[in-house]
Amino acid sequence: MHALWLEYRRSRSRDVRDRLILTYAPLVKYVAGRLASGLPAHVDQSDLVSYGLEGLIGAIEGYRLDVGAKFETYAIPRIRGAIWDALRKLDWVPRSTRAREKQLRSVIAELETKLGRAPKDEEIAAKMQISVEELDELLAELSRLSFISLDAPLATGEDELNPADRLSDPDAPDPQAELSAADQREAIGEAIARLPEREKIVLTLYYYEELTLREIGEVLGVTESRVSQLHTKAIMRLRSRLDPGA
């Protein structure tokens, strides 16, 4: 494989590039599959693969052998980013859902600042002037209609911060990030440390152990839909701390 990269670096041949694309295509399927598990049913995984291929091609064309990072480490954030860029352009999440998500994040951030800890469901519901049952319904709606995830960038533009990349591979090259990788890891680590225990477990099993929501439900003894709610709630808390104004 190293010889193939050397050949591409020397010749920039389209044929060699196509061979690299075929070699690393499973990366696109892997990333698309992970993202698809939390997207609405009407989003076709084959479309995600198509979007991700654009990211793979860009990664192949931009990768430098002398940076010291594995190609997979370099490529996966760019594949994921290409998929998210395409989804943002499609704007498949209803505007009302975006507004409710933003309100919930704002409330969580405000209560965390005021209380100095992760707010309880009852406190969040009271601040939003809804019942706990209505809060549960909102979380279920958000988990179905929009993929609230560590994989989604916290902001657009040059200062994107992708928590999943920083957690899974702190050495991943990210020349456009304004914060250093160490600062990012510290901020994310502090935010995770303040999560309720069950939510921390869900994030750990999902992002580190790569269990499915169904498998996490079996571990915790709850339904898959309940795990989905816990995941959504954890990410809402985490993202409200990292990017409360978005």
C-alpha cells in the first residue's frame, strides 16, 4: 500500500487514485453506516455513501505521507464532514425541530451555569414550562428526526469542533481548528465528567465500545428507545456546554 501511495504522490495519476478509492471505500461504508443508525428512515444510506465518497476523494488528494498519521485517521473526519455538509444543504430537519432543539440546549446551558451541575429532568421541564412526560416526548422526537450526535460538528466554518474525532483519535491532524487538540480534549472531558452516570455509560458504550443502541439497552436493562433518549439527552447536555450559543 505504501508503494501505491508513493506512486500516486509521484504521478498524481487518475488510475492510481481510483485504485486508492477502491481500497479505502469500506471506510465510507463504515462511516455512513454509523451515521445512518441515527438518521430518519427516509434518509437513504446509499446517498450517505455517495456523499462520503466525495470526502474520501478529497482526503486522498490532500493526504501527505510525511505527516505521520495513518490515512484512515486523516480520512474519516473528512468523509464524515462531507456527509454532514450534504445533509445541511438538504436541510432535511424541520425548522420547528431545530428551534426546539436550540431551546432545549439553551435551557440546559442556563441551568448548568446556575446550578453548577447537570440539571435533572424535572428542572429542565419546569424551566421550559412543560411536563416531564412532554420532555420525554421532545427527546424522542429529536432522536427520531435529527441525529443529535458527537459526530455532528458543533459549528460551521473554520472553527468546527468535532467531539467524536477528538475523543476517538486525539492525534488526528486538524490544521484549521483554532483550539489545540489538547484544549479540545480537556473541554470535552470536563463536559462528560459532569454528565449523569447512566448518560456517561451510554456514551462510553456507543462511542468507545461501538455497541448499538439495542445492545446498550440489553446491558442497561432498558428498551432501545430509552437508550436513544439517554443518548440524545447526553449529547444535548454535552453540546450545550461546548457550544451553548449555536
